[in-house]
Amino acid sequence: MEGLEIVWLSKDFARVWADELLRIKNLIPTPPWTKDILLNDSWADGKYGKGKWERSWVALLNEQIVGLTLCWEKPAEEGTLYTTNSLYIQSMAVDTPWQRKGVGWQMVARVLDDARERGLLYLNTPNPMLVTTQTNSADWNQGVINFYIKCGFRIIGATEIHDRTDVVLAQTV
Ligand SMILES: CC(C)(COP(=O)(O)OP(=O)(O)OC[C@H]1O[C@@H](n2cnc3c(N)ncnc32)[C@H](O)[C@@H]1OP(=O)(O)O)[C@@H](O)C(=O)NCCC(=O)NCCS
């Protein structure tokens, strides 16, 4: 798409544009985020969120924010489908008028390129390296699952989270 740029999401950028980023992030049908959640650096005593401000991206169309993806380095967790460390796509959202125009696909391409180029910065990981994500398995979310599959992910299993079941998707870079 002409005029589309995928740029690195720094914490300073997120602070300045928090309201707009949250409006787009909260298009995802999960409990809405607050500014504090958006701007946190990590949680669970630093276990989650590593590298968030180095691995996340914003889509700008003629300098207007039209999408974002928040990613971080996820450690392997015994007893889960996350059997190795991975670069984890925690959220991916494109503003409504700009959906189905390739913006999401371009953001995923940037995440994959970044993973290929830099590997993981904080977690010691053997090659090959995985990029992972998870999303609601419900019928109404099949469009999102289809999106990830079109972007090269495959479903590696399902996991219970709170009151729902998510599919976990992964691809090797
Ligand atoms: C899911 C989302 C990020 C996809 O971004 P997008 O920019 O609209 O997707 P793209 O245009 O890059 O789609 C690439 C391909 O994925 C598939 N795809 C994307 N959205 C789809 C949908 N709703 N239904 C079926 N297939 C879909 C298509 O094959 C599409 O190619 P095509 O349009 O040429 O057929 C976006 O729709 C969105 O933000 N949705 C609301 C928030 C959300 O639920 N996010 C996901 C949870 S983390």
C-alpha cells in the first residue's frame, strides 16, 4: 500500500500516542487495556514482556497510525505448548477502515524479518527459532486464525485460558 510504513514502537512513541494506540489495540475482543497495561515494561516479576520496546511495531499510513503489533520474548514453559523460547506476538490490530488491505500481513512480515535478523535478544535460544502467537479458537474468530495461517503460521495445539480456549500458532524463521 502506497505511503505505508512499519516503524519500531518505542516506549516514548507509545507514551505520546497512547490514546490512539489503545483505541486500535482495544478492537481486539478481549478485556480492554488501560494506559498502564500498554506502557508496562514487563510483568510476573520480569518473566513476561522481555524486549517489548524493541520488538513491537506500528503501521503508519501517511503518518497516521493504522495498526500496531506488540511482541516480546516468551520463555519456554514446562507443561505448555511453548516448549522452546520464542518471539511472541501478543497483539495485532489494524484500524477498522484499513483492514483487509495488507497492513496486518506487512506487520507480520516485519516481525518475522526482525526475528530472522536478530533472533532473541534476551533469551538464550538454539536455532531454529520460533515465532508464536495465540488467539481465540471460537468460530467467530476464524477470520483471525485464517489471517495467521495466510501469514505462514500453523496451529500447534489448543490451550485453556480463563473462560476460553485459544489456538496456539507457530512458525520457524
Ligand atoms: C486480524 C487483523 C490484524 C488482520 O489484519 P488485516 O490488515 O486486516 O489483514 P490483511 O489484509 O493483511 O490480510 C492478509 C490475509 O489474511 C486473511 N484474512 C485477514 N483477515 C481475514 C478475515 N477477517 N477473514 C478471513 N481471512 C482473513 C486473508 O487471506 C487476507 O488476504 P486477502 O485479503 O488478500 O484475502 C485485523 O483484521 C484486525 O485488526 N482485526 C481486529 C483485531 C483482532 O481481532 N486482532 C487479532 C487478535 S490478536
